[in-house]
Amino acid sequence: MKNDLTCGVVRDLLPSYVENLLGEESRAAVERHLAGCPECTAQKEAMASPAEAAEAGETAKEVDYLKGVKKRTARKIALAVVCTALVLAGGFLPKEFVIGRTPDPEHIHIELAQVDGDNNLTLLADTYWGAYELRGLNASTKDGVLAYTAREVRVNLFQALFMQEETGGMTGYRKQIPLSIPLDGLTEVWICGRLVWQDGVVISKECLDLLSAKTPYCGDAAALGRIANILQIGNLGTYTTELQTSREPYRWTLNFSEQMSQPEEALMGRNMYAILALVDNLGEVRYTLPDIEHIQVAQWSAGGDMRRERTGRGIHSLTEKYNAAHNTTLEAKEDIRDYTQSPAEFQQFIDVLDWYFREYGQ
């Protein structure tokens, strides 16, 4: 087909061509010319429709705008995170390191507690939380009861766990507080809600924990489990539990899967006294050991049992021996459940048991 348009004419028509404004005949003539003219084709390619250019420009503006919004949003988010962290740090750090918190009595740790020759209670006071210490210790006395309060404040972990020094004649960790408390005129000493001394007796944490686990009913398996955990009976070996609650005497049997040494059996004897004191309606506690019929070892036995009606005579004999050894005048109770009436009485009960089974159970 004849190419009847010159380059000059085609270039004049190109703006209308790219805008799709030419008639069919003129458009066909331009296309015939472009098919054989590289120069005009190149110029046509370089041209863009104003509508397309405008659309491209609007798209570019939208992309730029969205990028800007995204950047501004990212900056706002980052700023919000930083501000939140600063606010939290501003509240957390002063509270943890300066203001502190009220200590939980369960977490108060007392070491080296004893009454010296001048009737002063000496001890090291601390909190079980490794990275915390007691600060701002204040004392108040009312009706013979001395009560200390303090704040629990975070400290340097290395200092708390490893640095030791001697203070007040006692060696302990730097975060421990040494106290020497005159006892004249006092009946009780409390440190941050934890009873430390009562009626002449230093009170151990085991004593307080056991009294808190006391139960009136031997059918309460959860309560029995708490008592067993505090007495650390599981350290003597793996065991299963049997409860006989259908008739009296109500019985708790602990069946051990391994044999015990003689000292371990002595400790179990001590534990049985404590159990019968803490479970009101329990009439008997028993433990069994594996059958060793084919092994002849003198110190091994098949277990042991203790009935409540025999414990009165037993604790009376133990107390007499304790008084003779310590030049004391403790009075034995006919019913060992009566020892749980106060922490001081129960602590004396534990002290007698610990001494006896330590001295005679080896």
C-alpha cells in the first residue's frame, strides 16, 4: 500500500494520533508511514498522552503521599513506644529501687536467731527474694509486742547473692540486716509480719508452716499432702498413701518403695509425732517398707506405726530426757494436739523431738 504521507506531515499529526483523535483514513495513513519510518516511530514512542501523563503524575503523587504517611506513622509509633517505655521505666525503676514494696511475711528469712546471755535476741533478717533487700526498718512496741516494718527494694544481684561481710559479730550476705533486740518486757517479736520470737522461744519457719497446715480431718488428702511436704517426707523415698476413714482409729499409711537407713527411720518416727499433733481426728499413722525376706540386714525393718493413745507417755519420756540434758523444766502435755495451741508451745514440741531423734536415732 502506498505510503503517501511525508515525515513532516506525520510529525504534525502525531499529537492527534497518540490522543486517538484522527479519523480512520488519516490514522491508517500515519500507521503506514510509521511502519516504514524509524525516526517518526521513535518520536511517536517518546510522546505520551497528556491523560496518561496526568494519570501517571497523579499516581506518583499518591505513592509519594502514602510513603510520607507511612514514614510519619512509623515515626509516631516509634515515638509512642519510646514514650511508653520511658513512662514505664520512670514508674518501675523508682518503685523497684527506691520506693519498694511491702514484703510478704512468707518471704522473710531469718538466720542465726538465738538469745544471748544478756537476754538479747540476735539474728540476721532478710528476704528470700535474691535480688531484693529490706530497707527502712522501723520498730514499734505495743503491749509487749515488738513489730518491725520495712520496704522490700531491688538491689544489685551480685551484691545480694555473693558479697559477704561481718556485721554485729555475725557473718552474712551484705543485704542481710543484723539485729540485737533486748527482750526484757517483751512477749513477741515480729519482723515484717513474720513471728520470730514468742514467750522465750525462737520460732522457726517450719513451725509456722506446719501450724498453718493443721487440719481437723484426716480425710483431707490435700492437707495431709501439705503436712508431708513441709516435713519433707518425700526426701526419705518415694511413697504412696492409704487412708482408712471408715472406722476408728482413723489411719494414715505411707507405703515406701525403698528401704530406709536407721537415721531415716528415726526421722520418720519424729514425723509421726508431728503428724498426730497436727491432724485432730487421726488415731494412727503407719509407714511400711519393702519386704526384704531374702536380705538379712540388721538395721532394716518392715516399717513402723504410732497410735495417739501411746504418744502421751512417749512425749513425757522424751521431755524428761530433754530437761535433764538441757537443765530446763518443760512440761509434757498428755495430748500432743495441745501443743498446737501456740507457736511457742509447738516449737518447744519440735525442739524436743529434733533433739531426741538426733541423739538417740543414729
